[in-house]
Amino acid sequence: MDNFLNNTLPNNLHVLNYSDQICPDQFVAEFIYNTVTRLWEFQNNNICSTTNNRSSIDYSKILNNDTILIILESPHISEYNPAGIPIGPAMGNTGQLFDKHFENIVNKSINLKSNTGLNQKLTYDIVFLNAVQYQASQGKHLTNCANKKNRDKNWLYFWNNGFSNDLFNRIQSFAKKKIIINLCTKGPGNLTNFVSIELKANNLPFFHGPHPASWFNMKNRHIN
């Protein structure tokens, strides 16, 4: 993991539009239970805002918030500015669809509202975490199948060389109640499965569902 922390990457990963900077995890909104409407809803919502209205997470400190940890796979084009400087997770279509549908998904989810899920008495901070914080897609559009396979190959390189442990350590930094939701993309390499295996191996209870970028399709709007 030391080579990642020093921002040194393998030469074959340096290509046009690729940033070698880590995209920070961020607090993006609060989530509360409205006792009048009897629905879960966003509060102080900065999901679709720029990082100016978000708070990046400092993992050198113990974080004492009750949290909903949304695990995504890795930052993409919209998460960096043209100079390769990181903005924040899910700044493009992913964030927009999450903002549009998450409340409704939660309010329809039996699992998330069960005894092992959300506590109506708590206010949760929603946190976007990338399992791998580097731009595994190399800034290439993922409409191309070859680009998706390349993204997965790079992601697995990072995952197998330190980021699986790094994700666990970041999650453990949240000391209070945490609801973990694995929304990592499946991709050709079934990346979401690697995250699920790691969570299970560390005895971390979690929920899972399709990546928010797929929530334009109603059949994908679920969390189990």
C-alpha cells in the first residue's frame, strides 16, 4: 500500500486523462426519519453539489458519526476536473440518480427498515466511499466494453495490492453505528463480489444492490 500512499503508480497505468491522485471519500448528506410523514428523507443534501459544499473525510481521526456508508467501485471522469484534481465521489450521473431515487428505495425496503437496519431515532451522515480511490477507468468512457474490461483489470490490481485492506481500515474509522451498503458496480469482472467477500471476511454486516448509475431502470432500484 505504500506505493499508493506516495502516489506512485505502475507506468502502464499512466495514460491521457488519467489522474494519479486519490479521490477523497466525502460526507454528502444527512438522513433522518420524518415522524410526521413516516418516511426517511435527506437533510442538508449536498449529493449533487460540488466539493465546496461537501466535507472530505480525514481518516487520521476517529469519526463519531452514525453513518450510512455507500461503497462505490472507483472514481471516474466526473470525479476530477480537467487538470486531474479530484472533486469527490459520484459527481456525475451516479450522484444524480442516487439523489433522485435513494429515499424511495429505502422507504420501500423491508430489509433496511428491519431491526438490523436503520434506527428511526438516529440522524445518519451519508458517506460516499470508493473501494479503490484511484481512477481505475483511466478517464476513458465506459460505453466501450474494452474500456470496462480495462477498468476492471486496473481496479483488481489496486484491490489486490492493498485497497482491500485499506477499505476495511477506512470503514473501521467510523466508530459508531454504521449501515454499510455495497453499491459497487458489477462490471465484466464482477467487482461487487470482491467487496462483498472482503466485508464478509471481516464480519461486517452489509446490504447490497445495483450501482446507482443503473437506477434509471426501475428493475435495478433495490437494496437487499
